[in-house]
Amino acid sequence: MPFIVERDEFNGFFTALRDMGYEIIGPRVRDSVIVYDRLDSVDDLPIGMTEQQEKGVYRLRKRDDGALFGYTVGPHSWKMYLFPPRIRLFTAERHDSNLKVVEEQYSAKRLAFVGVRACELHAIQIQDRVFLNGTFKDQVYEKQRKNVFILAVNCTVSSSTCFCTSMNTGSMVGSGYDLVVTEVLKPRHHFLVDVGTSLGHELLSKVKHREASREEVEHALSMVEENARVMSMMGRRSIDTKNIKELLYNSYESRHWDDVEERCLACANCTMVCPTCFCSTVEDVVDLKGEHAERWRVWDSCFSDEFTYMHGSAVRRSRGAKYRHWITHKLASWIDQFGTSGCVGCGRCITWCPVGIDITEEVKALQQGYAAGR
Amino acid sequence: MRRDSKSSSRRKRPKLAVWKFASCDGCQLSILDLEDELLELADSVEVAYFLEASRAVIKGPYDISLVEGSITTADDVKRIRRVRSVSRYLISIGACATSGGIQALRNFKDVKEFTSIVYARPEYISTLERSTPISEHVKVDLELHGCPVNKYQLLDVLSSLLNGKRPNINSYSVCMECKRAGNVCVMVAYGMPCMGPVTRAGCNAICPSYKRGCYSCFGPSESANIGALSKRFKDLGVDDESIVRMFRMFNAYAQGFRDVEEKVMEVNSKQ
């Protein structure tokens, strides 16, 4: 049953989350961009802000209202908290000839993610499959994941780089949240709130709320549906996912990769900002005396030579081959490997590519090339 | 060079030499700048030849030679061969030693013309046509990039050599370090030209961390695409001459940057 929380009461979520022992992480403006960082109160949200996103371009813009969630996604994603970019795995100490290895004990903080979008929730669930399913679980991820509260937001706005509707991941939040809110600005600024878990219920019970009327529910959700409708219109970014696996697998020898070779920087930005990319490597450090050593895990990328280095050479050296590998994994072999697409349509790789390579355009070019037998 | 696991003060320490060729001494200063680690370093290796730090010289051969600077004279050519012959491991450090340095700008012009303009008596100047990296003259075991080198990377290389570990030297782009640091991309968010996407990591993205574009102190990354980045710079309003100058800095003569002029012309011909 949905509820209504008035705008003036929204800070109650922040107070209650802190009372429940959570550190609050969410969107805030830093360096003229909406990033994810620590929030202390509702006032830290990018109130009345939005952004303009295009291929290789991000600009912060003002809205003419006081919306709390009137923007989409920035360069950060929640993976930086669940799968940290740098983390120590163990330390080793040597005294005389005794070597002692001490595994890192992760003390996962209770984190409340505020403002998680539908595409991002899908991305978290995709990483859950990567890190938690199977024989070996990622302990760092598991510990942090168990300590996360998710306050999700239904999207009533989209950026030009968003294409979640074509990936079936938005704009309405599906599952996996503790609470989900829909922001309604007019005629009265308020939020429609839906509860996903008992923990979400506990939080809501600490914030002033009332039951929503049928009209209020319909009004709020119609805005989310309208956003999805706009996103699905002709001319908007999208990926036609029909036979996408076959398309990528059959495009292995496509001449299109030579074209990508000329444009791609192989700088790895797309993989760093992608909320589902999960590759890492380890780096060992040691002091001069060889008495203290540490092993660190850091984000890696399939765009580095080292990634495929084997006895004397890297397997994939050309930029075209690296991009082919990335897009093929993301859209095709991911399905074989994990049962879902690796792309959630958030558009980060489009905006944050320094030269504006657009995954949706690359797929279209491959489709045209395939149809023409190239 | 893994030393005995039982460390004792009487153990034989590897001999370290630091050599200078055509350079500004900045990389050598990076070693002296390791203030918190210097005593431990001096305890771990025998500093046998390091004129920037001490005039006391201990005869070779040397276990580790760090070579700063580029080869610019006929005498340099002879001297680097001598250095090589007395060194077990030779590591070239910094942009000069790995790519020819900023003085390699001469490689694109007529050096005689420069000397005739700069010096009152150019006939006294004896110099080679080109400023070249150490690796063009002798076998180099490891190259450490940067202008100057990152002192912690240098420390990691020495610790690695002493303890038989692989050093953490990466040739991927600065963007990887920049994104791991959670920085905002200055090119995408502010339209600021940045060399990060074509530049080798190693500095922890220091300039973008302070909202400045990267200057490429570390030179070209492994798959630097200077044509595509030049095109982007053009779109951001940078003129051709300025684009060429962005690549013609500390690592102008590095493989991967040296043909930037042709690449910019190629971009123009396609537009």
C-alpha cells in the first residue's frame, strides 16, 4: 500500500536513517557535477538542479523548481561503495624468518543509498550475480551489500543519454529496494512512497506519512509512465535487443571494428563508469627491508594491455579488438555467463567517453553492417 | 636481486649508482625528496655513486644504475656505454631518459639554426642533431616515466628489485587512476582539453585531481590514439598549432607522440 510523505517531512528519512545507524550516501553537487557522496541532510541533495548530457558532454543546469531528484545519473555509481576502487586484501609481516600473513578484516559500515534509480538497482542486482552467485563469493562485496539500505527513486525525468526503456530496466523501479519514492512537484510538492522490505517499513514508521489516495497513486505513477513513453519515442537513444547476442557473435570479423579503432582512445573510461563492469587486478607493495608487504585490489579494465598479457604479449592489443571485446561481453556473452545483459541503459559510457563513442550507435552500425553482409 | 632473507646489518648491500645526462636534475631530486624513506634507503643499498647527493664515489661495478637525462653529445654516447658495462640493472628514469625530454624539440628542427640564434659563438657548441632516449643506445632493463618521476614509483621499483617482486608500473591511461580516485572528468564536465586519455598512468592523475587538464608528463600510454584525441581537441576549439604543442612537451619525441603533426593534418583532411 503506497503512502504520501510531504516535502517538508522528507528530511525525516535522513534523521531516521542516521538514528538507525546508517551513513547516508547520495547525489550531491561537487565540482559542478552531481556525484555520489556523504549526505548529512536533505539540503545536501542537488535541490533544483539538473544536467544536460550528450555524447562526451556533461553540464550542470538549474531547474526552475525545487525538485530533489530532478536529474538522472552522473559519473559515479554505487559500485564504488560495494566494489571499492582500491582495497587492501592482506598484509604480511616478517620478523627474522617468520612470515605472518594477516587477512584484512572488513568492517562494513551501514550505508544508506539514497536516490537509487531503476537502472542502477538493476546494475546492483547484476553485480550481485557476479560477486555472490557461484562457488566463490566476494567477501568484500558480500559484507558491504548486506549492510546497505536502498531508498530508490522512480525517474520522472531522463537525460538524452538514457536508454533504460529499451533495455527493460526503467524508468519504474522493479524490485530490490527497501523504500521507493516518486517525486511529485505539482500542485503540491510531495512524495509517493512504496515499501519493499520490513526494514523499509521500519524507516517509514519513523517519518510522518499517511496513506495515499488512489488518485494520488495514479497521478504520481503517470509521471513515471510518461517519462518512459517519452524515452521510447522515435529519435531517442535505444538499443534493439532482438537477436543482440547473435548480432555480436556474428560480427566478430566485421569491418566496423576498424572504424572503432580510429575513434576509440582505449582509455578505459567506459569500463570505469559502467555500473556493472567488475574487473580488478592486484598490486603488491613491499617496503625496502622486505619486512612489511601488502596486497591491494584495484579496478582494472579490459582496455589495458596487461589485462590479456600472456607470456610475452597481450592477446588484444588493438583498440578495435578491445572495444569489440567489451561490447560483446556487455551485450552478448554476459547473457551466456550470468543470464542477463550486462547493460542497464544508464548511458554513463556515452556521456563519459572523452570522444563521445555511443554504444547505441555502435550497435546500430553493427546491425546495418550485418544486414549488408559486411 | 633477492637478498638473504635474514637481514642483518652486516649483510652486503647492493650498490646503487645515479647517473646524469642531459637533464634538469629533477628526477635525481625526487630521490632526495624521499625524506621519510631516505635513511632506510641508505641502509638498504650502498649509495656508491650519486654526485647530486655526495661527492664521495665508490668504484663500480654497480648493482643498480638509475640513469637520468637524454643523450645529446658524442661524449654522452660513449659515457652511457661505459655506464651500461658497469651496471647489472640499468633503469632509465624520467622523460629525458625515456623519450629524449623537452630538449628533443630540436629533433623536429635544424639544431644548427638553434645554436646560431642562441649562442654568441656557436662554433664552440658540439652537440648531436637529435636528443635521444637511453634505450636508443644501450639495453635498458626498466623505464620509469614522468617529468619528474613519481618518487613513490621509484621507491617501489627499488623495493621490488631488493625483494624480488614485480614493480607496479602500468602503461594504461591516466583516466584509470583518475576514475579510481573518483575525480570528475575535466574534459567531459568542463570542456577542458586533457591529455589523460593518451597518457601513461603513474602520477595518480594529479592535475585532473586539481581540476586541470593533464599535461602528459608521463608520455604516451600503451594504445595512445593521438588522432582521435586531436579531433576532440579541435571540437573543443583548440587550434592546430596548439594541439601540436600539447603533444610537443616533455615527451615530444616519444614513439606515439612524435608524428602528431601528420596526425593533425590527417584529421583535417578527413573533415
